[in-house]
Amino acid sequence: MTNTKQRFFELDAIRGLAALAVVFYHYTTRYNDFYPRNEMFGDFEFKYGYLGVNLFFIISGFVIYLTLDKCTKLSDFGIKRVIRLYPAYIIGVLLTFTIVAVFGLAGQEVGLNEAIINLSMLSGFLNVPYVDGAYWSLTIELTFYFIMALLFFWKLLNKIEVFSLLWLSVGFIHLTIPDALYQNLRSYIELMGILNFCHLFIAGIMFYLLRTNYHKKYYGVLILCLVYEFLLNGVLLGSIVLSFFILFYFIVLGKLHFLNHKGLVFLGTISYSLYLVHQNIGYVILNNMDSWNLTHPLYIVIPILISILLASLVTFYIEKPIQSYLLKRYTTMKGEKVYKSRRKAV
């Protein structure tokens, strides 16, 4: 497979914009679903901003396949994913749980035991309430990582287009079978096969392959992914996802270098922390803003700027230093093991 060390800054920019779209959705639309009496920001809504998560999943397909493309051992992939995900996540859980416990957030509170389980990032698999509702997508991400890790372990990544077709076939069958025939198994099959989102991850993989190893067969898989999206979610949402595909196609062609802008790349750099800390903490801020009658649409900049500031602090003063330390330790340990094995061989 192709071994590339190129970093795609366009993806950082898109990731940042996707995170910001989700933030707008939660503050203008989802918040009012939870607290309709507050009527924050009047008629101003960003009701399709949640589709930023769909963009995340396409990006994950691209990036995870790229990562595995460069890995020689499955343990490298697993350990580096843990180092990438957990430092900011643990801080996000602790911050969110503490702020909600102190200030209160009706309907979004969880107990201490549930919060402790959340620290494992496995709460979605254990049917434990999330400390923050936004964390549901991490359950989907982890499932995708596990599937890709299995393919790597079985040395099937070079057959990814065949596996993708099989995966989509399961999804198409799942869509056509009436609920009554397997009602008790439906949710289990959807979760294990992430069938509501698998086409997005597959699309990301295909775009990566088009970028690094052009072949017309990848277009066929992408078309099937689009058909699946339209059947699954209808014309309107399908059209939005189609625009995401067009966006990625321009990335494949190298036509979006203008996105390599400092502001957008910065937003992409903090996007993971922003996603982790913005929702329930933002709702606490919005509750207080409502009590102070700060409900004009212009005031949305307040929770957004606070969330961006908090995410920046988590990213640059906690997440990045911890990741740097852990990666150095892991590299050192790997070097020591290689040295010892060579000494034994001699």
C-alpha cells in the first residue's frame, strides 16, 4: 500500500467547520428542544448543523485508513488511537460532569458511578447514559476502529473495496427487511454494523484511495454510498451529504488548498476538544443567559467564544502536552524493546 506522510490541512479546516456547525446546531436548535420555555435566539436556527457529525465520519474513514496504511503493527494503531482520543476525552468528561453537578442542568445530569463508567469511553456499549449527549458519536467511531483493526489483523485492508461492497450489501438488506421480521435484533445489528453511518466511513476510505491510488472502481463504491444515503435519509439530507462528497472530491483533486488558512486550521486543531466540551457546558451558559435576558441572536457569540476558549486551553495546555509525553514514552519503550531483541539475537 501507499505510504504517505503528507498531512491534509484541508481536512483540519473541514473538521473545524464541522465542529462549529454542530456547536451552532446545539445552541440554536437542540437546546430549545430540551428547554422550549427559554426560547433562546428567537427564530434563529441552524437545524442541519448536526450533519457536521456526518462530515466527521467521512473524515474518519479517510484518516483511519491513512493511519493504518502507515502502520506495521496493530498495537501501534491501538496505542496511538488511545493517546489521540483519551487525554482530551477524560478532561472533557471531568469538566462537563463537574460543571453540570455544580450549576445543574435539568434532564442532562448523571450520577457519579455513571460518570466513572463514561471515563472508559465505553458507556454507549454498556447502555450507560452519556455525561454529554454529544459523546454518542464516539461509540460509532470506536466501532469503526474495531472493524478496521480486524481487517488489518486479518490482512484484508488491500481488499477494502470488496469488504465495503459486502458491508453496504448488509446495509441494503437491512433497509429492505420489514421491522416485524427481526424487531428484537434490529438495534443490535445497527449498532454492531453501524449501518446508519457505515456508508460515510466507506466514502472517506474511497476518497483516500482515489487520492493515493486512483482507480475507477472507487467511483462505483462512492455511487453506492450515495444511493444508500438517499434510501436511508431521503432526498433533502441525501443532497446535503452529496455536497459533502463533492467537497471531498475537490480535496482529492487538490483544489481546496485555500482552506489551508491559519484560522481554519486552528479551528480544526481544537475541534476535538470543542466537540467534547461545548454541549452541556454551553447549555449551562445558555440557561444563565436566559435568566439575564440575553436571548438576542447576536448573543450566541458568548457561549461560542467561551467554548472555543475552553477548547483551546484543553487542547494546548492539557491534551497536546500529555500526548507529546505519552508518544515519547511509547517511542522510547519501542526502541528499548528493539534494542533488547537485537542484543538477544547477537
